[in-house]
Amino acid sequence: GADDYVTKPFSNRELVARVKANLRRGATAAKEPEEAAPAELTIGDLTIHPEAYMVTKRGETIELTHREFELLFYLAKHLGQVMTREHLLQTVWGYDYFGDVRTVDVTVRRLREKIEDNPSHPNYLVTRRGVGYYLRNPEQE
């Protein structure tokens, strides 16, 4: 089957970008599989249930989009590590995503509105100004 196609007319730049994206995707797939996802991750009042694609806060289910869940789960697996917008675009959205890094900001804002008690003063999803975002456990600070 086909993984991608380019319609005519196309620029050399677009063709090279798509070939590189497909090569990276193939290299990523060839790597050893990551260790199995935990049954659940608990960070403060948040509990992430990876197999059910579900997040609860104090026992109440929080409705997240697929991308919001993927972003939260990725940051939870890397708790306390600051991730740049570019890195998040590559790892959460995928190498072949041709969007703007502001997409990450919008998703973070929406995620904060859902998981934070006060989105203006986040306890979980924190901005490291000029660098990126990280997830922290407010109970450990």
C-alpha cells in the first residue's frame, strides 16, 4: 500500500520534505518498542488510564480530545522534563505534521482549561518561559 502521495505539480522542497518524513517514520517504527504503558499514572489529583484513553480528576472523568490526551500522557511519562514546542510537535503530532508551533500553545491552553482548577495559575501543566512546557506533580512541590 501507499503511505503518502504527491499530486502534480509539486515542488522539489515538498517532495524532499515528504521523503524525509517517511524515512524518519520508518526509522522510528524499526526501533525497539518502548516498555509497556503502565496500567495508570497518578499525578496529584489526576489519574491517566492509557489503555482506556481516559483521564480522571478526583474520580470525575475529564473529556479530552485524542491530541489533548496524547499530549498529557507524553508529558506525564516525562514528568518534570521541559519539552520545547518543536519537540512536542514531532513526538505528539508526528514528523509529517506541517503545522505551526502555536498549535501546541492552543492545545496546552485547552488542556489547562480541562485539568486545572485555575487555568490562569496552573499547578500541573506549567510553562517554562522561552523554552516550553512540562508537567509537574503539585503534591511533590
